[in-house]
Amino acid sequence: MDKKLNIAIMNSPNLPVPPYQGYGGTQRGIYDFLTHMNGKGHRLHLFGSGDSDVSGLENVVLTSFIEQSLWVPENTLSIEEKKELEQEHYDRSLEVLKEIDRKEGVDIINLRKDNVVFLQELVDNFGSDRIVYSLHNVKDQAVIDTIQGSGVQCIAHCRNHREQHENLQNIKIIIYGINVDTYPFSRHTITTTPETPNLEVLRELKERNEDYLISLSGIGKHKGQKTCIELAREADMPLIIAGAPQNWTSDEKKIYFEEQVVPYIDRKRVIYFGNADEEQKKELLKHAKGFLFPSGYEDNTWNEPFGRAPVEALASGTPVIAYRKGSMPEVIFDSFNGFLFDSTTEAIGQIKRLDEIDRMDCRRTVEKKFNSRRVSDEYEILFHKMLSNPDA
């Protein structure tokens, strides 16, 4: 695999790469991929928002048409205006990609956004042989049928993610991972660490000699912050909630936040941190007693495609208590790096058993199974195989 490839990464303009305010697991995954592939010497064209920062990656070229990401809190445009700008992004990306292909020759086009209309436009202009579609959370059967008809190579993040798209034939599993070396590990929780935390909220908890639970994700019924609050209150432990409602198409998540989360925030037992940037997130994770992840518990239509945040917690040494649904049984090995629950009563009992988990085992799980370097290696092998045998 000595041949260096010219790869186009087709991303949405919704959030920057990497996400500078913490939320944005998809964008962080793209950045990890770019980092490893850049290190291998491949040339990469990233299509995304103008506030993305790939300046430290010498082989990555950013192409952008929108200066500010559409869904960062600072962007106050209406939902309708954002939709128009997003469509403009895809339209102009297609034209520029055709020009790059004409001048340089693009080997692989990797779509990192669930947008079947744009996928079809890519196929119409470039054929299916060099397109790789990294699936996220496609639910509509008509959309799945369209993807199947396109003939492109699809990627699922885990076995459960593959099963969610069972009608797709041309699909490969590349188990998701994170750049584990960038996550500091701690054997200690906030009450036992010899470190002096940088964050005021953690200093206060340390002074009170209270361990805490954490929920870190986008806020909404699908992620289950209401359940996190109930569990923490029953276990009589402080809970830090980090994240924000991401209102992509409606105000539903904002309403959930205002009705199911805000009334319980008291800055003592339920602490709302807001969006955490990368360094804040790492400090919050590594000092926590446990990470709560009831994804899909309140919204039974939601199946977690993978769940980056729980893996980040494990890399930091923090065990995870997760609802037994979606990808979680592939990430959490019950009683080894955390616990899986089927009821809130079960989860409350598991919170009381967190001391049974060796925090080093949490870290080892990520190093061995969920490392983004391995993810990039598997993508690279697939890309070369597609180019050497396009009919395979």
C-alpha cells in the first residue's frame, strides 16, 4: 500500500472539524481520521465549514463556502435559512469536487453525512466504484432502498449498526474508535486525586469530598438526561450534565431541555455545565465516578449508532452505566468496564457497585478495541482494495 491516495471527505457544514466546543462526535471522528491519514502521507480534501481547523495537518486542504458552522450556538440564523445554506454547501461542493477530480484525479470520495440526495448526485457524477458512504443513522426504508440501488460501498460503525441496515448488501463493519492517546487517564476520582482541578465545579466537589456522576452528550429525549437526573437523585450523588440541545430541524430538544432538565438544576446536586470544550470535557470525564448513558431508554425509536462519549469516558478511566440497547452491548462488557441495565432500578444498584470496576480495565478496553488508528488502517485497506479490484 505504498501508493498515496487523493481522498475527498464530504462533510456537512453543521459543525466545525474538530468541534471546538465539545459536542460533535462525528466531527471529532473525522478529525481523528484526517490526523491518521495525514500521517500516512495521503492527500485529503475536507469539505466543511470555514471555522474548521486543519492547519496542523499539512496534507489536508479545507474547502468551505460557509464561514460559520450552521449549528454552533453563536449562529442565530433561522432553521429555514440554515437549510438553504446547507443545500448551497452541497451544491457548490459538488462543482468544486468535479474540478478537483479533473485537475488532480480523486481516488476515493468518502461521504460522512446522511444525505441520500447528495449521495445520488455524487454517484451520477462520479460513478459508484470510488464512493464510500460512512453511515450514521438512516431509518427510512425508502432511503435505505435508494442507498442499496446506488451500489456504493457502505460502512457501519459496529455489528448493531450493521443490523439496523440489514437490507443493505454492500456494507462493511469498521468498528469505530477514538484517538486514545489524546485522552488523559486517571486512576482516581475527584475525592482521591492528588491533582488540583482546573475547573471550579470540580474544585468545589473536591472540597466537599463528593464524587460525582456525569452525562455528556447532546441534550434530548434520545440521550435521556431526564433519566440521568432520576438515577443520580436516587443514588444521592451529584450529577454534572454537559452538552446542549441541538435543534437541527425543530425546537423539540430545546423544549425537552427546558421542561425535563432545567427545573432540576440547583448547582449542587444537579449541575449544568453547558457545552464543554475538548480540555474541559477531558477533565470532567477523568475525575468522574461513573458515566451515565441511557441512550434510547426514553425514546425507544433511537438506536445509538456507536456512542463516542462513552468510549471517551472509558479512555479516561471512568466506567459507564448504559442502557442495554443499540451499540452499547458491544462497548460495555458487563461488570468489567461498566454495567448494562434494563431498568432504572437495576441502574441505581449498579451505581452503588462502581467501585468494583478497575479503571485501568476501562482504559485497556479502548486501547485494544476502539482505537482510531486501527479504524484508519482498515479504511486504508478498503480504499486500496476498491481501487485494485473495483468489481469486487
